[in-house]
Amino acid sequence: MNDKIAKQKRAGRERRHARVRARVEGTTERPRLNVYRSVTNIYAQVIDDIKGHTLVSASSIDTEVAPQVVGKTKSEVAKIVGQVVAQRAKTAGIKQVVFDRGGFRYQGRVAALAEGAREGGLEF
């Protein structure tokens, strides 16, 4: 991919993320579920923005998750990561979150992660 096009795509995502973050804030009672997807992996964090702490996280390269995702499609991997982050959040006493798609479209892997988190018991 042309370097100029790659920079434009990244800048567009960062602008979209800034718009989302202007409206979405995680509190202690209802933290923010942030999603980041790279070309090969997907990452999810539950963040308390008031304290500035990551409460729980999960990713496709996590040592606990990596063996489960071998041979799966990217969307299936995202769903598993969503379920794992929901399980860890429930263990930490978190039931409700606000969803932060990170400037990515709510489709494909981002939507699959959200669906997995909902199946895992998170409400948003």
C-alpha cells in the first residue's frame, strides 16, 4: 500500500476516534470497553477514565487466549477475545460498560468482539 494512503487512512481513523471519545467516557461505575484491531490481532481493554487505569484486558496474543484461537478466522478470534474480556470483567465485578469502537466501523471483527462480550455477560 502506498505510504501516503496508509497515513491518510490512519489519520481518518484517529479523527473518528477523537469524535467518539468526545462523547464516550468510562466512569468507575460504567467503564469504557476499548477495542483496537491491527491487521492480524485484536485487543480489548476495560478502562476507568476517571482514574486513568486499565481494569481488565484481553487480546488475541494473550497467553491464555492464543491456544484457543489457532486455526480460527479473524471474526471467530474476535468473538473469543470478547468473551474472555467479559469473563475477566465479571470477575473484577464489572457488569456494565460503554463501548468504544476506537474509530473503526462497527462491523466484522469489531462487531464480533462486541457480540462475544455481550454473550459473556457484559451490558452495553
